[in-house]
Amino acid sequence: MQIKTKQNFAKNLERVEEFISQCGKNAIICAPEVVLTGFAYQRMKEASEFSKLATERLLSCSAKYKNTLIITMIEEKNKKFFNNLKVFHKGEIIHKQSKNKLFLLGDEQLHFQAGQKDEISIFEINGIKCAALICFELRFTDLWEQIKGAQIIFVSAQWGKARKNHFEILSTALAVANQAFVVASDSANDTMAKGSAIITPYGVVYKNDKKDFIAKEVDISEAVRMRKYINTGIPL
């Protein structure tokens, strides 16, 4: 997805639900970072309460349409706020991780608690090995190493327009270095970079900044073929 996040939390959720309903069975959908609320620093408590409602509705939605959604949302635990990535799969949450690398230029450290690095790990969707990074985490190559072996890597972002080329270069480099598909989803807000893309293990990029979504049917075995073709020690 490559959409704008508006001030109205409920409308943002409705738009995500509508998009899920339009995707086919077994589709895998990645949404921009905190797409439901934005960073909402003046409304953190409200955003965390809304995330409870959103979680229930997205569980129901993923069960109804039998597909998968990767999304991040603001949640509170022990009086601290976290930027949590959740994977909704056919009515269940099959993976969760909190943003570990907070973006200092955006003052995230003043509002969020950093998650544990070891939460960034490989999980499976329909037998496919997957992993995810949240926005600023894309810059840390030690995290690339940590998720080697994933066949699809999702990047959920609110990446600024001023560093658009960084987002696109790093997303493509991650695909090539890890010999994996990268599904990068960035916000379409006016100050954001867009640049959302589906990138193959060979580095072929499918993107279109004029659309509110980018879709591609791929052959997941391309990751295995690439790892056999140029053997860098990444598990098949």
C-alpha cells in the first residue's frame, strides 16, 4: 500500500479494510508505518486505545478474506508506548515485533520505547520464510544479517521525501544482498517519499509513485534459484 494517513483514525482503518477486501485469497499486503494513526504524538493514548479496536477488526477482516496483512500500530504496555508491527494471517496474529531502531531526527525516542532487537526474526506465511523491518531499521545492515534466509522481507515505512533516494537504494540493496524479495511500503503523505516497491532477488524493481498500491504476482522459488546461482551462503 502507498496511501496517505489522515487525522481521522476510523477513516484510515476503513480504507485499509476496504483494500483488504479487494485483494484475492492468499494475498499478502504490507501497509505503511503507523498507517492507521500517523505518529500522533499529541494523541498517543487515543492512538493506543484505537489500536485495540483496529486489532479486533483486522483479525476479523483477515479471517473473512483469508489473506495476510503486515501493519504497524501504536500500543501501550506498562505505561510505555511501542511502535508494534503485527502480522495478521487468516484470523490470527502470527508474528509481532516492536520497532528497535528509533529515528532520532523525528524525536521518536521521546515518545516510544525501543523494542528488543531479537524480536526481529524470521516467521512463516503459508510456508514462506518472511521477515520485516520498520522504516529506519532499513539502514542497519546488522539487521539484514539477522534476517538472512527470509524469502520475503517487508519494510513498513514513513520515510521522508528529502531522503527518497536512500529509501529506494537501500530497499533494492537489501533484496540483492539477502537474495530475497523485498516488499517496501511507504506513506504517500505530502512530506513522505513514496517509493513503495516490490523488488526481486535479482534487483528488478516494480514501483509506481502515482498509484496507491503496487501489486505483483511472483514466483517465490526465484529466491532459491538466485541463492543457488550465486552462492553467498544464505540458507535455501
